[in-house]
Amino acid sequence: MKGFVNVDKICVLLASYNGEQYIEEQLCSLFEQTVLPSAVIISDDNSTDLTWTILEKWQSKHPKLIYIYKNDTGVNGHVGNFSFLCTKALELDYDYFLFCDQDDVWLPNKIAKLVKKCKGIEADKGVPYPILVHSDLLVVDCQLNLIANSFFEYQGLPAPTKHAFPKFLIQNVVTGCASLINRALLEKAAPLPNEVVVHDWWFALIASLTGQVAFVDEALLMYRQHNSNAIGAIAVTKKKNIIFNVAKQLKAGSKHLYSSVKQAQQLQNTLQCYNNHQLNDFLSFHALNSKDKKQIVHQLINNPNSLIEYLSVYIILSIVTRVLKTRASKHKKALT
């Protein structure tokens, strides 16, 4: 172990599933940090390969640092596994939490830089204050050969420093494995509701509405791309080719906005004390007048000059919010 144990209580939350090929390389990178974690909590989603055997070996080597669990919640998959980890984290006495995938490689200063950024904001704002800090990523292939120096440029994502609420309601720019959250945010966001689309998006939503999402403009890990990625990177050039298939785009957009609204409903339920008018307008979009609809759509979309983007969000959001409102009313009637 090259680093030194910091006085801060830092916990890595690692989700694993059939990761025998790459997980040891990831674990090695955790123990080569300039600031070491206080603990590495690993949840395995019932792997069928040698992942659990590898984890037991590492746990026996570092019994005071590595803790391994099997996800026995019955909620499987990427989101279910991280949800289990977040619930477990609530029971533990740590101040900072970093999400970790099984197949990446962290650069040696990743923990140090994210913690420093978070502590600087805490010192300025005061504790407790919900904070999420995230960074850029190097996109690499399965052999760690460089594909792109910036994940954000490779994906064609909006500038993270300009992406804020309410844009987070329909688009997430935070990558979980490049993120750190503090305890104040964990306690607001966990346990994760069933409606959560992706764990990092949920934490970004809570932070952007109740605290702060901060960005470190530097790649702090190698984001490995291979055939078994739970969530991977798609080059913006490849995404542009899909635009011509209008029907496919509309179908995908409808599904995405439906999930976004469902998640936003749960956000409103979780943060009942936050009466945010932008969130309220988003959820009651179908009932707004045309002027207010136009205003909220322009707040949501990335390119206000794109008529296609504007009309797509306007039409689909009108339909989705009306459908969900009607279903909720019918459900309420059935219960009375």
C-alpha cells in the first residue's frame, strides 16, 4: 500500500458481479491511492464465476479494511446492488463515500482530489450540507489502451459546470464511479426508492436540489470499455447516426421521460419539505398554460435553438405527466 491513511473517514462502495477478469486490478488501484480509504465495502450480486473467491482472498489479506457482503435483498442488477451498498453505508460511521465499479482503474490521486474538493465546499457552506463531487474520466479499452482523454467530450455531454437543476430532472451528467458523496447527502438520499433509474442520477438530483454538485475538471480514473459493461460509454459520432431513425428516437425519448417523471415523483415524496416550483411545474406539466410550458422546456433542454429537441420534450412530457396523473387519480379512487 503506497498511500497513507487519512484522518477523514473515507469509505469505498464497490458493486461486483461476475467480475473475475478485472476486479483485482481495480482493488489494486484502491490500495495505491495517495490517500487510502478507511474501508472498502463490497456487495456481490451473487456472482457465478470466481469473483466471490477473489473477494474472500482480498478480505483475508485486509480484514480491517475490506468487508464483503452478498446482496440478499432480492433486488438485483446494477441499481439494486448499489442500493444495497447505500443502505449498508447508512449503518456505518464514515464521512465520505465513493462509488466504485469492479472493472475500472483509479488514478492514484482520485480519492485525495475528490475529498479535498468536498471539504473545501463544506468549510465554505458549513456542515451538514449535501455535496456530490465528480470528475472526468479517461475512456480506455479492455487492455487499458486510451480511447479518449475526456469521457464528457467522447459522449458529447453538456458541460458539467453548467448543468444544474432542473436540467438534472431529464438528463444526468454524473458518472457514479467518478463520484464522491458526503454523509449529509447519503442521509438525504438513502435508502434508494424503487423508482430510481440509476443510483448516481438519484444522488445528483438530491444534491442539485438541496445542496451542491461540484466538478473536478480532470480525469481521475480509467473507465474501461468491454462487452460486459453494466453501463458504458458511447461515442457522440455513433449517437449522431441514430438521430436519423426518428421513430426509434421518439420511442427511446418517451421511455426515458416516463422514467424521469416517475423518478421525479419519488424525489418530491422524499423531499417533502422542499417546495420547489420547478419540480412542481415539471410534474404537473400537462396542466400548465402554454407560456409556462415553454419556459420549463427551455430550462430542461440543452439546446434551446433545436426545434426537434424542444417539440419532443414538450409533446412527450405533456402526454406522460397527464397519463401518470390519470393513473394516480384512478388508483386513489379505487382505494376509497
